[in-house]
Amino acid sequence: MSGIVASGMVMDPERLVLMANQIGDFFAPYPPGPREEGIRNHLRTYWDPRMRAGLRALIAEGGVGLYPHVIAAAVLLDEPLRERKGYYGPPKPPEI
Amino acid sequence: MPNPQKPEHSVITTCAYCGVGCGFKAETVGDRIVRMTPWKEGKANHGHSCIKGRFAFDYYNHPDRVRHPAIRQSIDEPWQEVSWDVAIAHAAAELQRIQRVHGRASVGGVSSSRCTNEEIWLMQKFVRAGLGNNNIDNCARICHSPTQFGLTSTLGAGAASQHFDSVLQADVILIVGANPTEGHPVFASLMKRRLRQGAQLIVVDPRRTESVESAHVKAAVHLPLRPGTNVALLDALAHVVVREQLYDEAFIRARCYWPEFEQWMALVGSDRYDPDVIGPEVGVEPDAIRAAARLYARGPNSAIYYGLGVTEHSQGSTGVMCLGNLALACGMLGREGVGVNPLRGQGNVQGGSCLGSWPHVFSGYRFVTDPDTRNTFEAEWGLRLDDEPGLRLPNMFDAAVAGTFKGMYIMGEDPVQSDPNQQHTIAAFRQMECVIVQDIFHTETTKYAHVLLPGSSSLEKEGTFTNAERRVSRVRKVIEPLAGLADWEVTVKMMNAMGYAVHYDHPSQILDEIARLSPAYRGMSYDLIDRVGSVQWPCDAHAPEGTEVLHVTTFPRGRANFMLTQFVPTAERTTDRFPLLLTTGRILSQYNVGTQTRRTANVQWHGEDVLEICTDDAELRGVKDGDWITLSSRVGAITLRARISPRVHAGLVYTTFHWAESKANAITTELSDWATNCPEYKVTAVEVVRAAVVPARSATAAQTVGAPS
């Protein structure tokens, strides 16, 4: 890790990228749609808002090092307040 | 001459060491505890015990016990003993000052599985109601947090599906990444009983442990995989189940989502996870993988027991999901003799997990983002609660290094010794303005603390523990708290000092509050536990005396879920510079980082941590049995004595972490589980060389300052 932390960042950007890509690795085998939803739900449910803000700041600066599907998922975090759900779990199972 | 040790009184209580949670009679003469006798009516142990619970209790009265509160302005100053009132007022004032200057989210807390359910509950209440954020975590973060995530994702409940006695009806026992004979010896005795009756055993472990072959134990199949490859191996087992159509279609159609199963089948059934492909990759014979899969799938009753060898990996949560998937595919859930069962490390780590001592969930694993759940807590506690998840323990340290996290209240934890990448943890503590540690001994972490609050051992207070089979048992006060207050009383004082007024006359009232706010505990009370001995959650109107086996007719979400478990190799790789893989574990006579057991006569059985290395790797390095060696990784180096051992194969070395001076976590890395940040303790690339300098330290350092974990 670089050890250089931008002002206001909750943690080292390289660690944020590593953690976000690890989540991306897990959801990679899911089909497009549920894959991004799964990543978004995980970030929304398990990450402190400062960590999410840090990730979005990195994406705003180009998202260097982040997987494309992680960037696509992080964009979904920008939901309007009224659409916030209480449950943000794994992708919903397919219809029976 | 009369026997001076002859007990005058006895109190029935629960052992605080491992997650088995044995019932004991603590026998006293005056105010001294003279003997711990296993309680025959204890439902977890049926009168059995191990050498920790039975003999390692003298720590309670050790001269090292912290008996007075103390404060200091900086970590470079000596401690100043003060009254309880002064210490608590100072601690609260500091937390309030930090929040005024750096914001509400700049402080947090950590609870301990050494403490009771009631104390863990109060700690998360302190953070949520007293500090106004969700920066609360517990030590399961660094051991079984992937269990909660992985089992919740698949089965819907982050806990063991069975009771311990269920193993007596298992035909096949699959142990993955656990060594019950050392870590959970009383459960291991029960398991051995079943093995003597003819049950078959499969062991997945890099080492040839006692669980593979010892008295009364001989595994039918041992899969000695390379550390870090659990998911690949478990997916290969699933591959055999899929390709040979060993799955239970009726169970899957009735209890799961068939399209999800098909999706999973397409992944694990692909050529990528063929044993002929995975075997060489993970270091296991392909035919052994096939044999294990067939044995497990054909049961008829197959039970999975697993430990930290599954969870403490960068794919720890995925590994747990693999186990859930496997049990679902083979229909091994919902009756006696089957199931998926985490062997929890600490006496109350299940309680720490299910009672909301997490930054993202309330009790019962209900998300803080869920307004309905939040509303019930807000109504009971009388204030608005934060609707955003807080920082996890490793992220608190990351944030501290970044300068945005400035204060912590730590109950019975020693992160400096027990958390990975020790240099990073110390750097984090050095950045904090107020660290409050509540513990029974000085620890490695108290070196970086500003307020020291004396803790009380489990022998000094009333409460309950929840063991690895979801069994809630009473902890009863045997002697008075040495420093005058039980831990729960200290946290209550801290809450009041922070301006959040609370009052409890007795811990039973705290369990009553837990029951009001936690569906799985709804029927729990001290009266019920006293009447029936112990109670397994869920305990409610449908199961007024608790539940032994989960998932009998339905899963918590109705149906269970197959999760896709692609193998992703860890970033921790061997190199020319660090060509060996280190993995870690425990020994029977000592407990975790040894704070308690190292202060007892149990040190005679295990006086130091050693590095197990195989003959070939030792000879290659000119190392002989008993030599001092330097063990180095990319983040640090430590010195240990070498032991040539047939239990490890070429390329693998192993050590325990019971002694503070071994500093095992000076070499573990920052890598962690993708879902939970549980550290990857089980995989570190290392090199071993003969030590140039022999360390000047005692091999029986019973006085060493240590820590609970």
C-alpha cells in the first residue's frame, strides 16, 4: 500500500480498490444485472458510508485499477433516497 | 488432618474457553475457587471436560490481575490509579471531546466473546445509543464472521444447524479446516464415540492432525490441500456430486430454487473443477477427491464440522458457502446426524455474533438499513439510531491510520496481539487520542491505551453464554468481582456518563430486553434457563424450550439459496524469497493468545510456540530439531524454535499463537476475506532460516503480559 491517504479519505485508496475488486471477483460468475446488483447490495449493506464515498471519489477520478463491473455496480449506489430499501442481500433467486 | 481443599460450596456455571461451553461446578473454600468439576447435567458436555476447563482456572486470582482503574494523558506516561468514578468520567469526557472535534463517527467500540451475552448487548447499545453510530464490532470479525455471511447467504441462519449430540447419528463426518481433538476436545470425544461405532471420517486439512489419525480415529479419506485452496477443493467435491448425479433432486426441488441449482451446477460441474484439474492445483490426489465426494453424498447421514481453516482466508465466506451448497445439494440438512456446523472458537462467540455486535446488523442479523427493525430498537431505547453501517474493526484501524478515527472503547480484546499485520495495528493505535481498554490483565493493547478499566472474569459475574450449538447457558457468579464491578456494571456506568441514562438491577433484565428485541431469543429468560438447564435458540412460542435442529421443515427465508462459488486464488503467493506457506492453529492445553492459560500450570504442557517443519525443508535449510529459527514474511519476522514434524508436508510450516512473545501476527498480512474482512491468518508466504541470535526469553514465561481474544 502506498500509505498516502488523501484528505478526508477514510482509508488508503489502494486498500479500497483491493476490497472492491475482491467483491467484484465473487460476483463475477453471476449474469449481468444480478452481478452488479449483488456488488451494489454488498457495498450498501456492509460498507461504512465514508468507504462508499471514497470509492465513488476514486471512480470520479477515473476509477484506476477498478474492474469495470465494480464501477458499474458502484454507480448504482447513487439511488434516490426514496428508493432505499431495508434489505440489501445477495441477488434474488431466479423465478421458479 | 482435614483436607484444606475440601469444597464448602459449589456453583453451577459455564466454561468460558472454547465454543463447546461445558457446564461446570465451581467449588469454593471461603472466597477461593479450589476445583472445577464437570457438571454431569451439562447438555453440551454431559459430565466431560478438557484440561483447560478442568484445570486452567487459577488465572482468576493471578497477581497480574488489574484491580484498579487507571488513566494517563499519553501512552508515554506512567499509569495513574484513580477511582472508578474518575476513570469513567474521564473516559466519557474524552469520547465526547473527540466527537465534538472530529465528528460523531470518529469513535467506536469492540466487544469480546470472553464476555456474557448481556455485556455484549450493552456494548453494542453503548455504541449505538451512547455514541450515536454503528462503529461496533466483535472478535468474531477475525474468526467466524465468514460463517455468519456464508451460512446466512445459503441457509438463511448464521449458526450451526445441529446440536452436538446429533453427531451420534452421523454415518459420515466431514471435518474441514478444524482439529477438534485440540480445539474442541469435549466435542471431539463425542465424535470419536461415533467413529468407534463405525462412522466414516473425511478430513480436509493441510496437516496430518490428530483428527486424521490418533487413538480411536482414522480418517477414511484425508485431503491435505495446499493452504488457500479450500474453495477449489470444495468445488471439485461438488463437481463429482454433479457429474455423477449424486445430488438429492427431491430435496432440492422441495427446499431450494431449482433454477439456482442449475446455475450452480453449471459452474461447479464445468471442466474447471474436474478433480483431474483441481487435484494437482491444490496438492491432492484426484481419486481421493472423488472418494470423499461419494462418501459424503451417499451418507445416508453426513455431517459437516468446520473451523477457522475455512473462514480465515481471502475466500473465507465463499468457503462457507461451498459447505452450505454441498449440504443442500446432497439433502444433508433438516434432521439428526447431518448439517453444517461451525466449531466456534470462543465460549461466547456465537452470542457475540447473533446479538448485534456488528456494524451492519442488529441482533438476529437484521440490517441497520432496515427501517422496521430500527424502529423497534428506537421505540425500546427512546432515541433515533444511525441508519448507516459502521466501520468494521480492520476498517477502524485503516481509518485511524488515515486520521479519521480517533477513539475506541475495547472490552476484553487485545487487537495488538490478536489482529493481523501488527505494525499496522500499532500505527493505528498511535494515531488515536483516547483508547479505553476494559480487561482483566494488562495486554499488548494496554500499552497504547489511555484509560484502563478492570474487567471481571466469567467467574465473577452473572450472565449467559451462547455456545457453538446455539445453546444459551447460565454464567453464575462464584466469587465477587476482584475490582468491585462486573463488566456489565462498568458499561452501564459508561452509558450514563455519556449522557444516555440506563439502569438495570440485574443482568436478567438485560436478557429480558434482548428477548423483547430479538426474535430468536423471544422466549428466553433466566427463569426458563434455570428450569430446563440451557436453551438453544430459536426459542419462541413455536419452540418454548428451544430448538435442537434447524431447517427441519423450512429455512428462515422459506427456501435455501445456492451461491456461485468461483475459486479466486489468494493474492498471497509463494515466491523465491518466501517459498513456504505458513498456517496457524491451536494446541489442547492452551487457549488462543493465552492470557488466561499462560497464567496457570497448563504452561507445563506447552511452554512455548514452535514452528513445525518437515524433514526435507529443514535439511534444505540446515535446521535441526530444537534450533532457533527466524520466520519471515513480506511484513515482518519472528524467532521461534523449530520442531521437525511428520504432520506437515514439504512446502508447509505451522505454528501456534499462544505466546505473546512469539508475535505470530508480526508476520501475518493485511489480506482478508472479500465479504467480511476476516483476516487471512491461514496463508502467509514465509521463509525459514537458522536464527543468527538466540532470543533471551524464558520458555516458561507464565508471567508474560498477554491478552484475551
